Amino acid sequence: MGCDGGTIPKRHELVKGPKKVEKVDKDAELVAQWNYCTLSQEILRRPIVACELGRLYNKDAVIEFLLDKSSEKALGKAASHIKSIKNVTELRLSDNPAWEGDKGNTKGDKHDDLQRARFICPVVGLEMNGRHRFCFLRCCGCVFSERALKEIKAEVCHTCGAAFQEDDVVVLNGTKEDVETLKGRMEERRLRAKLEKKAKKPKAAESVSKPGVSEEFPGPSKTKTGKPEEASLDSREKKAGSAPRSAANGSSSGKVGKPLGGPPKRSIADSEESEAYKSLFTTHSSAKRSKEESAHWVTHTSYCF
């Protein structure tokens, strides 16, 4: 306790040297990346989503983070680039038939094989345990190994047949260089979306406004230009010119208007027809009756007695 008994301290006990850098276990790091949610640190369970940087999340954890963005959460920095649920893609994973999980671990003494993974590549059959590079497509969410995309080159998805471009391929849990490349693509994509949204706003405003309104209802600057005497003369000339045009249009369209000056109406009494024929009309003398012979005002017609 007090160097009594002849104990001699050694140099490393008296002199403090530089601290040793703690090395991270690669196997533990791979298990944490591929089996646990980046945001909640819980085991990944369906539905599983991935962000534009290639990190894996539980969908319910992302929704809770978007609803409650409190600064107290230290893990919120890992998902600070997620602004809405549209920034993540739900993954379509293929189950590994050789993975048993906790089915046979009844006593709790079963050895966990870290090489086994829950999901595999549906094309090549490689297990998604971090030993091989995997990627997913943003357009459909299907997950493949990078070897499958290189060996089977196609412009459509190998599972669902959806067309994709090189920009749609996102590497899952990539290196720092991969993350920087994906971050640059994400910023360019979001900037392009903002510019397209701004360009659509003036087009929508132009479509709402009618172009013929200004012609039908001219403003005061157009109507009040010039002297009032000239305006009255112009209106008179227009009225005078519109009259012959309307007459010509009426004759050309076949519409019969009122004659301006035609022959006078001929009375049936002056005609040379017989008296029997003339008596059919109300203008004949036989149809004219005196007030005594006319009917009472209550009756329906004047000819009823």
C-alpha cells in the first residue's frame, strides 16, 4: 500500500504514456450496420426503409422522428437529412431460407453465426451480411448485390422489370467515399426539384388568366384616348356602316326580315270572292254585331249568346 516491504514501482506505473487507439471490432460493426436500425438502435424489422445515403431504418422509427424532432435525441443527427417520408424508400428484401433466427435457441446457449444473414440477393444468392456490397433502386426499392448488377447488365430491374437509371442506384452502408458521392447526388436532385417547382408556378398563373379578357373589356386607357368629338364621329360612322352589313347578312343567311316598304294589305271585303267565302272571315259584315247582340263579359267568347 505504501511501498513498504521493499516494493519498487515500475516505469509504466509512474510515467503516463499516450493512450492506445481503441480498435473497433469489424464483425461487431457489420452486425450493427446490417441488423440494427440507425436511428433507434433496435433490430431491423419489416417494413425496412433506406435513405438516400444508404442507411437502414425501421419505418416506424423514421415516422416517430419526423413527428418529434427534438434536439435531445443524439441519434437525430444521423437522420438530419430526412425532411419527409418521401426522402426514404421502402425496401423489397428477399428472405434467406437458411436463416433460422431464434427458432432453435430455446436454452439460450446457441452459437450465433455472424456469417448468416436474414436476407440474400435474389439473383446471385449472396447473403446480405456486410461481406459483399449491396445496393437498392430508388424507383422500385428492390435490393441486389453489386455483383449481380455488374454481371447482368440491364436497364430494367431484375425482379419487377421497372426501368431505372444510373442515378437511381444507391449503395447500402457504403464507404465514406460512397456517402460523399450519394450526398452530392441528393443535393443536386433536391435543387433540381426546387427549380422545377418554381418554374411551374408562373405557368399555372398564366393558365388561370384568360387571354381574351383584355380584348373584350378594354381598359380606360384605350377607350379614353383621343378627343370626345372624334369618338362620337367614329361611333356614328360605325352605326351607319353596320346597317347595310346587317341587311346583307340577313339576305345571305336566308332570314326574312320586316319589309321596309311593300304593297299595302288587301282587305277580304274588296276581293272578288263570293259572299259565302267572305262570311268565313271576321272582317265580313255578318260577323259584326251590335252591343245588344254581343255576349255578356262573363262568357268565354264574344260569339256565345
